[in-house]
Amino acid sequence: MGRIMKISTQGQIRIPKKIMSALGIETGDYVEVEIENGHIVLKPRKLIDPSQGWYWTKEWQQLESEADRDIKSGELSPEFDSAEQGLKWLKE
């Protein structure tokens, strides 16, 4: 069942936290507003292409930071002329 919300003098409504959580949206996110069959429809939108969203996850960014530290400290594997050489090095 829907909830009744009051529109403010500035034309704003408050989206309940429970609904935001269910939709995976947070403060500062964007929504697309459309009219469909006489209804207002809000659709969550991210400004990042969904196929690239994994890169911006907290976990991936942590791994990127670790890789940057390893590169800065020189903790790198040697360069290989082939994938086979690389696999051999990993197995040793």
C-alpha cells in the first residue's frame, strides 16, 4: 500500500528511508521523473554507466588503493614476454 506524502511549499516531498533502502538510493542520488498514465513515476538513476559500476564500489576502490601502494613501493612482478612465462613464475 502506498504512503501519502505532503508536498512542501517548494514542491518537494520526502522519500521515506525504508523506500530509499529498498530501491538502493541514497541522499544525493538522482531520480528520473516521468508521467505515466496520469501517475508520477520516480526512477532511480546513476550517473555511472551500470556496466562500469563495479569499478566504483568501495571494495574495488580499496583494491585500487592497495595496487597503487604496491606500485609506489616497487612490489611488482618482473615483466614477461609471454603468458606462459607469467604462469610459470606464479607457480614457482
